[in-house]
Amino acid sequence: IRRPPRSTPKPSSAASDVYKRQVVAGGAGKTPTVISLSQKLINSKINVHIILKGYKSSATKSIQVNNELHTYKEVGDEALICSAIAPTWVGKNRSESINNAISNGADLVILDDGLQDESIVSNLNIIVL
């Protein structure tokens, strides 16, 4: 668990935030970890939303992924996979996606790959090696 020192207060959310993080560039299993964690929390009756930037996504503003409307080019393939498990938000601005998730009833927000974003205050950090 890591919390970087901050000189100025950073925004916090009304919902709990769980960050799944990795120090490996790819292939460490972070998306399967997000899916597994989300399923366990959903089984515990927690309203989980997933936040991704959307690797190679064309989405600039935060959008909720809809498998019926969006393609992998619009939101990224991982977002399509995650949206089959829990409400999933994609956008370049994680804070905007978190706020959208909270506005849509999220009790807990899981960020896929949020380690680098020090602008977000987290309650728990998980590093996947």
C-alpha cells in the first residue's frame, strides 16, 4: 500500500476507491484481477464501477461503456470485457469518470491502472506483480 506525499489536498470521492495497480508494463494480470475482485464485491452486494483510461480508445470524455453500442476502437477491448461484469467508465480524465460513477450509484470504484495518477486519493492500493 502506497500513498505518495502531497503538498496540496487532492480530491476525494464520496464512494470508496480501490486502485488495482501494477509496476509491470503489461501482462501481469491486472484486468483479470479487477474482474475477480469486482465479482467478489458484487457477490457481497456492493455496487462496483470500474474505471479505465481505455488503451487505444478514441474516447476523450468519460463515457459509460455499452457493449451494444461501443466497439473496441471506441473504448478499448479491456473496457468491453470489464463492462460485462460491472458498470465501466472510460475516459482520459479519471476524476471525471469517478464522479460519473458516483453520480450513477457506485458504492466502490475500482481503477484499472491508476498508480501513476497522484491526483486521485485512494482508500486502498493493490499492486499486481
